Amino acid sequence: MNEYNLLIETSCVAQKYWQSVPAPWRGELLRIFSNILRDRKFVLAEQIVKDSKKIISEGEGEVQEMIDVCDFAMGLSRQMYGLTMPSERPDHRIQEIWQPIGVVGVISAFNFPMAVWAWNHALAIVCGNSVVWKPSPKAVGCAIMCKQAWDAACDAANLPAHDLLLILNEDIAISNLLAKDKRIALLSATGSTEMGKSLAPQVAQRLGRGLYELGGNNSMIVSQSANLELAKRAIVFSAVGTCGQRCTTLRRLIVHSSIYDELLISIKSAYTKLVIGDPMDRSTLVGPLISFDSLEKMQDVLNICKANNYIVTGGTPIPTLGLGYVNPAIVEVTEQCQLVQEETFAPILYVMKYETLSEAIALQNGVTQGLSSCIFTDNIQEAEIFISAVGSDCGIANVNIGPSGAEIGGAFGGEKETGGGRESGSDAWKAYMRRMTVTVNYGKDLPLAQGVQFDI
Ligand code: UN1
């Protein structure tokens, strides 16, 4: 507890200093940092593979995602614009100024052990905040390497205060401390919906700010007019990539009945050709699940599927390769039952049929989560309906692209039980600031708004 307090106090002191450093200088530090990341790309990616067990190409992609968001934040450092508004009062003007919010607490998960932190960190830093980071206990090595890279950037920039502090403590009680702590101006938490539901009320209790990126149950609608070859590639990458452990992983495939059989045959055939093995081997496409627990959970779910008479293809563990290795599974379901409603963090793809687009959209929206969604169609009306107000209810809705693998330029996050937060690109930076409305009177009189008279 004392150690925790010391850490937060140190972070508060760093933030006080950091908030008065001009934003373009803060951006300059991120430029130095992103160059260090470029130099260390491979070793960082290797550590990601060690901790998260994703394949090396995805590890390198994750480091690239960090580089991209740092570059984005550096550009932002001269563009954190506030609006100006006309005032109803003579000789007055109104303006918005974005101010640093304070200390940002970041809780991240094992599956993107560096990039999700980097999204938060880069924006928090350019906005003038300090960061306290509680990484996943499964990815402590990644956190230490990020901290070393950040410290190297601070040293190169001759910064007196190193404003990133790590909490390397497995205890869930630490997350609760962060949630309850008034000194944490913003708590950005990535993980399960269950975790979010336990942290959010504690943050709300003190009327603090929370940014939640929680569970997903992402879908793809494949229409009768889709390019099935493209769809197949997108399905396989987004369903089995990262061994089904992205929050954006494709979990539900909603296929028009007229092409259902054809598409299913082609996906099943692609699944048989998947190279499963050592994630450091460049020919591997699927590494192991993060833990034996995850494998067991996946097996439990598949057993229930079988008991429900759903057709299950794949899903068998491959102990000869090692702990956690498994064939990705395809489950043909006849309804969106309770199992399909839940996010199982493993490569299980539920496949179902639809007849009309509105039925497909209802299925897509008929779960509690709202992160990512997509449609494969060459019919412009279908595509436009899908992204219209009556279409997908998710934070991310793609056309002819799978639900995973977003670029950093857009805002990332989802609706409903995904938590509503937005990180990364677009104007997500505003969550890391407090909005100050400033009215300036440059006249010689004191008129009141709304014409109120109050003569003394
Ligand atoms: C996550 O799984 O928490 O869009 C993040 C994607 C990645 C980020 C995933 N860029 O799949």
C-alpha cells in the first residue's frame, strides 16, 4: 500500500511538471520514442511473442502499431485545436481550451501487451499527463521492455522526470485501488466485460472518468453478392489470427443461405491448410492459446456445442506441439443461443444462416457486446444500409474488410457492454483532457447572458 501510494504521488509530481511542457515538445519526445521503437522493433516483437504467444509477424505488427500511434500523437501535438464560438454579448468571445486531465491509469491485457498501452500512453503524454500502467501479469516482460524504451527516450530528451510508472503486481486489488483513487484522473481499462463491470462502479462512485475497452463478439455478414474469395481470406485471418484472442476476433459468421454451403466448404478447406506451430517460425499462422486454462475453457464450450447437436469441425488440442496448441474450431449453429452470446477467448467461429439483410443485421446486433462488425457485399445498397443508423450497432463497422486489424487512425472501441470508450486515432485524444470553456470580456461593460438585469 505504501509502495502504491509512493508510486501515485511520484506520478502526480511528474504530471505537474509535464503539463507545463509545451505540447510540441511533448510531441518531440514521442518522435524520439518512436525512433527507439523502430530500432528495437524485432526484439520488442520477440518479447510480445514470448508473453502473448502470437506469431512473430503479428508481434512486429503490434510494434508497428505503437510506432504509428506515436507518430500520430506527434502530429497531434500541434493540432489539439479548441473551437471558438460567437458570444451573444458585445465585446465578448468564447473559446474552448483543452487542458491536461492529470494522471492516467492504464490497465492492459495479455493479448496486445504493448500496443494497447501505447495507444493510451502516446495520447496521454501528448496531452500533458503522466501514466501509471498496470500491465497484464502474463506480459510483465513486455511492460518492462516498454518502460526501458520510454526511459531511453526520456534520457535522450534530457527530461528530468520519467513519467511512466509500472505496477508489476498481479493482485486484482491493485486494479481496484486505481479505480477508487481520486488521484487517477482517467482510468483506461482494457479487458473482459466482467472486469469492466467490477471497475466502472468504483470509478463512478467517485465521479471519476473511465475509458473502457471490454469484450467483443464480432461478426461478419456475408451476402449473396459478396466476393467469396475475399471473404474467405478475411474470415480466416480474423477468426484464427492471434489464435482467436483479439478483442476484435471474428466470432460470428452470418451467411446468406444461398451461398452458405459453398462458403463453409471453402473455409473448412482453408482451415485444414493452416500451419499451426511455433509462433517464432515465419511459416506458422496459428500459435498456441495463452494458457492451458484457455484451452480447457474452449474444450468445455465445444463440448456443450456437441451436446446441443451443433456440428463442430476442428477444435481438437494438439498436445504433441505443446501446451495450449489447438485446431481452430468451426461450429454450425441453428440459433444465436447463450453460448454464441458469450465471448470465449479462443478460436471458435460460430456460423449461422440468414435470408434477409434485416434478419442478418438483427442477428449481428443481437448480442450484448458492440465492438466490431463487417459486411462482405458488392451491393452498394446493402453496404450503405449496414453502416447506416439502422445497420450495425458497433463502434467499428467495416465493408469488405474483416472485423479485426484496425489501423490506428480511426477511433477504436465499442458500444454496449464493450464499454463505450474510444482510444487511438480520430479525436480520441479528447478523453485524455479536460475541456475548459473560456469567455473573455474585452469591453468596458458587464452585460449578463440571456438579457438578465442585475443592477447594483
Ligand atoms: C485488442 O485486441 O485489444 O484491431 C486490440 C485490431 C488491433 C487491436 C486489437 N489493431 O485487431
